[in-house]
Amino acid sequence: MKKFGLHTLLAGLCLFAFSCNEEEPQDAVTPSSSKEITAAGGIKPNGSSLETSASKMIQGQDLASTSGSCTLIDFNSLTSGLLAPGAFAAQGVSITTGPNGTTGSVSVLSGFNLNGCGGPSLQTIPFTGPSVLFNFSEPVISVSLTSGDFAGDEDVITVRAYSGENAGGTVLASQTMTLASGLIKCLQFYLEASGIRSVEVTSAGIFPNSVFVDNLEFCLNEDTDSDGVNDDEDNCPSLSNPGQENNDGDGLGDACDPDDDNDGVLDASDNCPMLANADQLDTDGDGQGNACDADDDNDGVVDAQDCDPLSAKNDKVLICHKGQTLCVAQSAVKAHLAHGDEVGACGN
């Protein structure tokens, strides 16, 4: 009976708040730039407080701000009422009810501020049943939001990210948290994946989908170096390398890898920067290591045809004569070739 009484009271207050403000749909504002990328809920990744620059003031608070490729929307800055169609189109997101819930609409509820969250916040009409859905106009790589549940029963809140709009395609990421019975508080959700097009917030409990959302942050996939490869897939995100060459397969592209052959010797001092040779052996001292030098003794005969590839004193050439490998003087090579012999050891 306690749960039912709490829910009835909250639902009544919600309906009262909605009926007072439905005639004033809330429009969004154009975001402005700030210097630091922040996480949802006003907390940066390092735990310090959120600072944004206002683009327009609504009741004295910032509504939305951008930071680099990320946009933060604070629903606490809205007054009660239904969201106008396309309210946040300028920010690159549309907000509606999702397919994994009942039919309804999205509004903003004010009047509750329980445990530091819950009002004003994004809420559905009716109070339970509909889920909250965010569709993004461009693929995003991360979504963070603050959510909770008003009903007071034990609720399991799940946030899922999808590859398609309207919770379609495949589930790219999901996060589930449980609120104990009687607790009304904020939970921080964070999802990260490449190509997120929609996110749906649902809850399971006696009163399903009785969730609210306080704020939302999403980050677009940037191409910092303008090489046609998005940062989350770019092996040198700050240095243009459209070919994405990666000689040693270590995940760091050749354009920005200080050791392209991963032999422990930095490219700047490596005598074979693209071929592993930790010993840096250089027989002829020509600055090119044996591992990548075609003529290790620098006698004018390439190693593959040299009778003694590591001795400049022996400049004879390997010849395959009637199935037998011979070493002949360079001056005799032409005559052997005229008789059908081949340069190099037999069987190569």
C-alpha cells in the first residue's frame, strides 16, 4: 500500500504539473562552444564541476552547450510543458517515445527535486508505459545521460544504443542499473560505440517505464586530421594518413609510429626502420642494415646472386648450370646466360 500511495501521489502531482503547462511547448536553442568536453550530469571525466558558456538563457540557466564534438542538453533548464516538435533539431537530436513501450508523448515535469534530481526533467505522458527515445541526426560515438525513476518501487533501468533510428538495427551497447524500492535518485549512464543512431531508456518494475531523464550528452565522430578516416577508426587521428599504413600491425599508423618495425630501435636511428633488426648489423657500414640491404658487402653483386654476400673480397656470381650451382667471375656471366644458364642458386 505504501508503494501504491506514493505512486498515486506522484502521478497526481505529475498530471497537475502537465495540465498547467501543456500550452507552452519548449523550443530548443542553438548551442555555443566551450573549451572542455564534459560528461553528462555536469561532471567532467576528471570529476570536476561542469562549466559551459551560454548560448541563450532560459530561467537563468544554460539549456544546451557544445564542447568540441560533444553537445550537452540540460533538461533542468526547461519549464514544465510538452516539447515542441523538433525542439532539439538544431542540436542534432529528436526526442520522442520509443517502440519498447506504450503510446504516449514526451513532456517536461517540474516541481520535484528529490535527492538532487528529478525536476525539472524529461518525462512521458502518461506517467508510466511509454519509454524515452533519442534519435540522432548523425551517427555518434558516445552517449551519457542522467536518469531515474519516480514510482518508488524497485526498478531496473536499461539504456540501449542502436545502430538504426527508432531503436532499430542492432544493439551496439547497453547498460542496466537497479533502483531499490523506495529510492528516488539519479543514475549516471554512459554508452560508447561507433555508429550510434538512437538510444532508448526503459525500466522494468511494478510501474514500467516510469523513468525521467535529467540531461543528455552525445559526441559526434570527428575527423581531426581531415584524412577521410573518422577518429575512432584512425590509427593516427591527429596526423593525416588516408592509407592507414601500419607496418608492424601494432594499431599505430606508420605516419605517427616512432618505431614502425617494433624492434625497439626508434625510426630516427634505425638503419632498417621498416624491417625489424634489433642488432642493427651493417656489414659494409653504408648506413643500411643487413636486414634491408640488398648488397650487404657492397661489392656490386646483390646478396641473392653473391657467392659470399658478406665478403667484398669475393665478388663472384652464383650461376645455375645444368642443375648445379656454380660460382663464376662477373666477366663469365654473359657467356653462361648465352648457353641457357640462369643467375642465382639452383632451385631458387
